[in-house]
Amino acid sequence: MSIRLPAAERRVQLLDVAMTVFSEHGYHGASMNDVAKQAGVTKPVLYQHFPSKQDLYLELVDDVSHRLGTAVTEAAGSSSNPHESAVQGFTAYFGFVQSNERAFRLLFGRGAPREQELSGGTRMVEDHMRATIQSFLPENLTDEARTLTAQAILGMAEGVCRDWLATGAQRSPDEIAEQLGRLLVLGLAGLE
């Protein structure tokens, strides 16, 4: 068993351990017993902080989705030039993933749940990022085309992230962002 910690510190420790457990095993593959065991506490201690596995998971997802969405939106919005905005947004996205691989796997990993009540944080991030992307798209596109294009860009970024992590993230976030930014701007030019 671990040493006795003040409640606030214990909660932070439990969230950190839970992030690892959920990112490695997925929501359905993880258990409260796994979290308690890896944290070095009893299950009653874990349940004092989180009434259920779902509550624990949703708190993690809410935190991660807020941090990722804010980072990308702020970076992309710092320039009025579409290419720079795309590169800065992608750089923030890949930089976040590089620094928070467990968080990316929590939101977008193969073990991320798809049930309506559990996938809200992932949808929130995707909706937020899709809206940010749409704000930089050419105004002559229909709403349907803007939505489809934004979803394609978002899917591209997630797919590249999965591959980037699977192959050991050899390239820097800046390099990947620049390449995707060029691809995006060239592709958007073809839509106009």
C-alpha cells in the first residue's frame, strides 16, 4: 500500500494512474481494481474519490478534451493567414500528442468507447476542432462541403497521429504540421 496522501494529492495521483490504465487497456479492458492496484490503494479509497469507473473515465476525458481543444484553437486562431493557421493548429495538435501520448490514446485509441454516454469528450474535441477548421475554409463552399472538408482534415490529422505514434514519432510536430499545412492549402485551392 502507498503512503497516506492528502485528498487532493491522492485524487491527482489516481487520475494519473487511471490515464495510464485506460490508455493501455481501453475503457472496457480496464477495471477499477486495475487502477487501485497500480495506484497502491484499496478499492474503497478509489471509490471515495470516484463513485464509478464511468465517472473516473469521464473526468479524464473532459480534462484532456478541454486541454487539446484549447491548444489547437488558440494556435490556429493566432494568424489570419490560412496556411499559417493550418500549420500552427497542426503543430499544436501534434505537439500536444507528443507530450501527452496517453491522453491521445484515451480519446482516440482503439480502446476508446463508442457508447453515447462515454464518447462525449471525444465528440466535443472533434466538434470544437471541426468548427475551428471550418472557420478557415473558403467562404464559397456550401455548409455541407465545409462540414465534409473539415471532417476529412480532422480524420487526416488523427490518422497521421496514429501512424506517427505507431512508428515511434521520428519526425517533429513542426515538420509534420508544415507538410500537412501545405497539403491542406493546396487541396483547398482545388476546391475554390
